[in-house]
Amino acid sequence: MTPVGVIGGGAWGTALAQMLASDGREIVLWARESELVEEINSQHRNSLFLPSAKLSEAIRATENLADLAPCSAILAVTPAQHLGAVLGAMKAHPADLVLCSKGIEAGTGRLMNDVAKDAAPGSDIAILSGPTFAHEVAAGLPTAVTLACSGGKQQWERLKPLIARPQFRPYYSDDVVGAEIGGAVKNVLAIACGVVDGLGLGQNARAALIARGYAEMLRFGEALGAQSETLAGLCGLGDLVLTCSSTSSRNFSLGKALGQGQSPEALMADRKTVAEGAHTAPVLNELAHKRGVAMPIVEGVTRLLAGEPAQTVVTQLLARPLRAEHDSDA
């Protein structure tokens, strides 16, 4: 069997490598940290990012991107803000490049598929997104995701046997933009839900915020040409519900700490893992303003990350004019 590559040795990249290796296929896992590469190869552990998992011996870690050359398909699981640089450093790209990072590039406002198309113009791009906590995927617990393929059904037929496992079930979509928007927006909304929890505002408030946040996701998706059916599925509503409800979500945990009064600067400096929503919120807010899309929750998270007190942001959201539920400015 041809090896499959995974770029990124964090929790999610390692979990995907572990899932892919469950049928005995060789997995080449690229990571930046030399000590992490050594630990994975010698001890079959990733104590830094995924300490709960005993890793398959079919996973071979490397620091050299050139070692991914034999892979016909690669899952890119780098932080969203580093995707372009990592792909640009590769001398050759695979036929199928599956993006598993959720975010929008700061400074350019580009979705990840646009970043990848510029860096790897010869690859067919796919988006893997959905409600996925890394430790559960690594443990082999049942998981379902959206696999949105820019190469249509032909790409789906190539990727399906490489990615599908008995406990990991992909669903086909051709809506790459919708799959991306769902993952990027839900990260920001998860921060907001964490704030609600940190402030002790209750379950009613969190449920309302999830519903109103989903309305913002739909509005933004419509403005960029996404299909509403995509955002109602695993990569939109499904992922939103999961990450807005648990401290296993890095974005929710960040928001909870902000709600408890900790400063954004201290929290971001102290985190060894990336809460993508913190990087996405400002650029998402800017894009929404440019397109005339009302996203008051996203705007509130942006102000919060800029240092405005959480209680002040919540008070201002609650003081907004009353409107019909499905009003485009609600």
C-alpha cells in the first residue's frame, strides 16, 4: 500500500495518523520538533500533544518534508496561519491534498483552500472537517466528518478508501467553501460560548448563543457562496455544537478563561496549542464588515480579544435593538 502523509505533529495531526494507521498502512508524519519525532519513532508516544494514546508502529515520524514525496495523498494539519509557508517549503506536492486546519489567513482573508491552491497548484484540494476531538479519534471512538472534494466524485473515489475506517466515517460533499466556513466560524463562536460559561451565565444563554451564532454562520456562508445544507451538516452545525459545549475544545477553554477575567495576552502567550478562533476572529470580523454581513457575536469576540472586558461585551450584545428572529441584522 502506498503510504499516506500527515503534516503536523500536534494533537489533531497525531490522532489522524493513528486513525489512518489502524489498517496497517504506513503513515509518514511530519513534525517540526526533533524531540517529538524521536519520541514517536522510539516510544510510539506523543507526550507533548496527545499523551493519552499509544501510537501505532506503522507511524513513521520525520522532520524532513522530502520524506513525504512517495505519498499520493497528504493530510495537512498545520495551524491555519502556517499552512502557506509549510506547503511552499515542499519541493513536490501530492495528487490529493486534504486540508484539516480550520481558519482564515490573517492579513489576506483567504480561506485555506485558496492558500493551498496557490502553494500547490497541481494538487486536487479537499477539506476534512466535522465534530472531532482528537483524543476520541485516536481512541477509535465513532466519528463522522465531511470530506469536501474540489475534484468532485473522482477525487472522492480516490480518497474514500484511504480515509474511511470502521469508526471514522466521511460523508461526501462538493462544497469546499461551505466546509471551510463552518470550521472557521465555529472556532470563534466556541470562544463566545466559553465566555458565557466563564461568566456563569447559564445553559439558556449558551443555547441561545449557539443558535444566534449559527445564524451568523449561515449569513456569512451565503455571502461567500456556501450551500446552507453544508452548514446544517457535520462541518457546520455538528462541529458548532461539539466545540461550544466542552472544555476539550481549545477555543471554548480560551473563552472560559477570558470570561473568568484572564487577559488575552497572557492566555495566548501561555498556550502550547493553538486556539485558531483567536486568529480567525479579527479577519472574519473584517470580512463580514466589508461584505455587509451582520455578525455581532463575532464582532464581540474580536473586541474581547483586543482587551475589552467580557462583561462589557456581553452587556452591549444584550442591549442590541430587538428584531425579528430571522432578520438579516438580528
